[in-house]
Amino acid sequence: MDLRKHLLEAFTIIVAAVLCALVANAMASRERKLALVGAYPNAQKVPVRTMEPVTPTVTDSAPPPAVPTATTATIPPATTTTVAPATTTVQKIAAPKPAPVAPTATVTAPAPAEDPLKRFPAHPEKTYVELHGDDVAWLHEHGALFLDARRTSVYEQGHIPGARTFSVWEADVDEKVNKLYEERNDPRAQLQPIVIYCSGGDCEDSHMLAQKLWGVQFNNLYVYKDGFPDWQKRGGPVKTGSTP
């Protein structure tokens, strides 16, 4: 009898503790709220890739240039005239010196911008590839998209310029992933490199975000292994606030 009573009391305490935890999480702020594990139905949906037919451009050929017709001219016969020899005095005139030619300056045209896809091609068979600081700085200089997987409150204290906030622990992460897919639903846009970072070290937030994006058909994802602390250590630019 006493054993059954003790078991019932223990079960009641456990249920009450779980309910208190759920209520506390629901009332917590966005920065402290813990997103519950859920299902992501869009993660397994792969859109069918269609290739737009290319219509060849037909160029009208220009007519061949006209060939000029040779004209035969009649030349009258030369007349022979006898001229008496004369004495002629020839004065030598010094030839003028040629004017100095100014040197011509050589203008070098700027080198064309390098395509990031040539250096970082897409890898659909891999979820992500880890990168270090030099490659990350090169991609940032060439306009690659950067995503910050840390919490929004940490992002606002300092982030890589141009990076968007994509915290995997906040409730709107799936909404942001779907919005990014709508922006880049063209398969050619999904091949462009995307760099994801968090706090480096043991932080796995960037890897988790990469798995979500790979599940919706992004095939060129890179994880900044050493994260934002390494960016600061290298002297990279830092922006504060809530905007990229």
C-alpha cells in the first residue's frame, strides 16, 4: 500500500515539473526561448529541376560585297621631243631633322572579376565543406552570401558585414529558410556559395543550419570552422546592430 502511494506521488511531481517547464518556455523572451524539436516537411522535398530551352538566334547573312569592274583606259602614244642640253647648277639643301616623338603611355585594362564558382564549385553530394579564414575572406570580398547562426542578441553585438541572422535556436528559423529558398528558387542561384558561421570551437549551430539548407536543395554550402572569433582575430570588419 505504501509503495503504491509513493509511486503515485512521484509521478504527480514529474508531471507538475514538465508542465512548469513548458509554461516557462512559452513565456520566455525570443532570446531565451528553446525551440522544441519538430518535423520539417519541406526538408525532404526536392523541386524538379527544369532546363529552359535555348532558342538559337538566327542571323541574316549580309550579301557579298560588290566586286568592282575593271575599266580599260586608252592611252595615247607618247610624242618624242628633242631638248637641247642645258647647264644646271644644283644647290644641296640639308634635310630637316625629324621632330622628337613623345613616348606613348601604355594603359593596362583592369583584370575581369573572378567567378566564385570557378574556385568554389557546387558539391551537391556533400552537405557542407569547412573553410578557414583566408578562403572566407576571399568569398566575402567577392560578394558571397553570409549567414550568422548565433542568437539574434549576440548577432546585434557584432557580426560580419552583410551577414543575415539565422539562429537555429529561434522559432522563426524555418520561416527564414523558406524565404531564402523563395529568393533563390532558380537552380543556378542555388549553386552560388553560401558561408555559415557561429562562435567556432565546439559550436555546432552553423553545421545544423547547413543541414537545413542542404535539405531544401542548396548545394554549395561552406561552414566557417573557426567562426566569428577568428574573423575578429584576423582584423576583419565588424558591424553592430540588427541589420546586415
